[in-house]
Amino acid sequence: MHILSENDFLAVFGRRHTVHCFAPGRVNLIGDHTDYNGGRVFPCAIDLGIECMAAPRTDGRFGFYSANFPSAGVSERSADEPVRSGGWSDYPMAVIRTFDRFGYAPECGADFLFKGNLPDGAGLSSSAALEVLTGRVLCELWGLPVTPQQNAVFGQFAENRFIGVNCGIMDQFASAMGRQGHALLLDTFTLGVEYAPIDQSRVSVVIVNSGVKHSLASSAYNTRRRECETALANICEQKKIPSLCSLSNEEFLALENCIADEKCRRRAKHAVSENIRTIKAADSLHKDDIEAFGRLMNESHVSLRDDYEVSCEELDFLAETAWNMPFVYGARMTGGGFGGCTVNLVQKGSEGEMAGRVKAAYMKQFGMDCAVYNIRPGEGAGTVK
């Protein structure tokens, strides 16, 4: 089912669109806060995301309209103005400037109409989907020879350089390069990719949105990254290594006392152990050992809660509630943290019971609803047929 209908663009811009594209959000099954530490991540693209209709214009300017924020109207921008205005159109504008920076300047201006069905602030990477989607639309509008991998890198560059969020590469890679029915094991140091099938006859991926919104730009995300950089610098005084995630557990135990600050030491411990869990989890999925995969998910949440300290009371409650259900293989917070969602691997056929029980428990504990999504691992960004 399409998010945008044929006449939506006509109603806003008074003419027909020429390009119609989609980019998905992502959920990370395991491997959080390893991407900027040179480790592995294991996300999958999901069947929720953002669509864009676009058409070129002749005056060299760019018009942006979101059907999710209709009261904001059309944002008119020029290519040479500062990117950061404080509005949502900063994201597509940042991508346009990034393409220009790398030698792919748009031939003219364009109008863009966006609409998405990703829950706002849920940690399912709406910003990365918007960046990857904008890049895909630029490629379709002007026939730019940019690969999906390059598009992901450009999206990360846009967010780092122009938006000011020092994110890793995982979110953009998952949105650009997802494969239907598969999770994507990405080595963030080499950008090598492997795919592992998810047996959807046995297991469902269920996302539970805590309803607690977070903003990576204003959260402790950048602080966590600096703490890891400090830990790496301390270790490198003793032994030169390329990244925290290049260490085995044994190597880390031998070097951890080099890290002067106890808090930085725990951040590094998480990065190293999470990378090892992620590699084991991908191997478990290849072996169709869902039980082992679930145990690793549970261990991941504990590490994110205790060593990385990016969970919150609501996410802990959701994970622990799911752990007590016999038909849930594993549950953990997912994404940047400080709110957002948990991801759960649920026995096929038990999705409804899981949703009912977790919603009732959450309402009793916090007096608020939590949205539950039974998602399917989907394709990366592409054109809408």
C-alpha cells in the first residue's frame, strides 16, 4: 500500500510529480553503539518508512512539504543558504549540499513532497530514512551514478557535517541496502556487508514503542561517543589499535586498566562485548538457532542498561515484561536510547497475545499506552512502482 496517492503532489505544487521513491526505517536486532566504535551491527530494514514525490523546477530553488506536518506549509530553500534553520527540511537540504560537495550538484531546483508512517521519536531512524530517501530522489531526478552504499555514506556525512549529530553509519546503511526477509550484518570499519535470512515461518519481529520520545541531537549520544574516544585514546597509549571493537574480550580485560575514568571504562566494555555478541548473533541466525539469538539480545539490553546507561525505566520495564513470556525468544531496547522502542523476537502465532499482555502491563505500570508493530524485514530504498 502506498503512503502517497497520485494527486497529493498535484494538490500541493499544482503539477504532476516525475519521481516517486520510498526509503524504510530500520530496527537494529543487536549491535547498538558499536557502529562508531568500528564494530558490527545487525539491523534490518522494515516495512515502515517514508515516501517522496518530486519534480524539477526551473528557478534553482527547492520546495519541501511534509504531509505529516501540513500546517508548516511549503518550506522554500535556496542551495546557498545555511542548512540549519531549525526545521525538518534541514535534513533533505543537508543531503543536497552533501551531493554538491561530492561532485553531484543538482542540475536545477526541485519540489519535494514527503509522507511517512514511522512513529515520531521512536528510534526507528526516521532521520536516516529521510536522508537516504532524498539521495535516492536526487539520483532518480537527474540520473546520478551514486550507488546505494555511496548514498548511505552521503546521508551520514549530511547528518554529521550539516545537522551536527555525530551518528554512525548503521542507520543509513540499513535504509539504503536492506534486503527483504533478511537482516544485514555490517562491518562498520570496512563497510563489508553480509545478509542472514530471518525464518519468518518460525519467528516474528515485534517492535514496542514506549512513547518516550528522544532526540539524539539533544541527548547524551554525543557524550557517549566522546567517552568511547577517550577510552580508545587511553588504550592506544599502551597498545595501538584501530578501534575499540577490534579487541577480543581477552584483549580488553588485559587493557581495561589503561582507561583512567571508570565511566569511560564501562562504555568501552559495552562496545567490545556488544560487538562480540553481534557476531555470535549473526552466526546463530545462520544456524537457525533462534533461542541462542534471543539470549544474546537479552544480554545486550543488560549491557546497554548497566554499562552504557542509555536505557530508561520504560524500556527496562518493556524488556523485562517480555522476558517473562515463554513465547518471546529475546527482547532489548534498540536504537540510540533514552526512549524509543524495544525489539522482540516472538514465536510465530503469539504476536497478538504478546501485544495484549505487554500493553496491559505497561498501562498498569505507567498509565499510558504503548504502540506495538509487527513488522516485516523489507527492501532498502527504491522507486515506488
